[in-house]
Amino acid sequence: EQIRKVNFLLHEDTMIFNDNGDPLSGYDIIAWDWSGPKWTFRVIGSSTWPPVQLDINKTKIRWHGEDNQVPESVCSSNCLEGHQRVVVGFYHCCFECVPCEAGTFLNKS
């Protein structure tokens, strides 16, 4: 309800929202670039409406891994057979796979 009352200046454009809380203008999707001595950003896509349209140029995304490979989430992979998830840290979705104790099983039915 309160976002309908919000308006602010963003890079010389005024951002205002409609009765649904949607911005009344499109915007660019940016990615921060840390490759040089200063932080910069690059436009990698945009969002416009009406109608709602989201365009992202995946080739412009630079991943910070080896050979620009997309990083794999450690919170969504499956454990191998004979292993179980053990929560690591504060969030229940982050885990390590550790071998199950001998003589135990998981009933997947």
C-alpha cells in the first residue's frame, strides 16, 4: 500500500508506482563489473511495459568463475546414494552431503 506513495529520482528519471505497486516506466537490468581498478556497471537487459517484457542478454553476464562458467549452487544439488544432507551454517537450504551411518536407510516411498 505504501509503495504507491513513493517516488524518487534514479539517474535523472523519476520512479513512481501505480495502484498495483508496479513502476510506471521501464528499467535497465545491470551487472556490476569488478574487472578493472574501479567498479562499473554494464546494462545486460531491460524490463518494459505495457505489455510486460523482460529481456536479458545472457552473453553479457560475466561470471566470476573459471572460464566464465555459471557457478553451481551448493544449496540445490542432490546427494549421491548413501549420503545425506547435513545443514551447514544458518540457512536450512545450505548443506553438505556426508556418508550415511552403516545400517541406516532412507525410505523414499
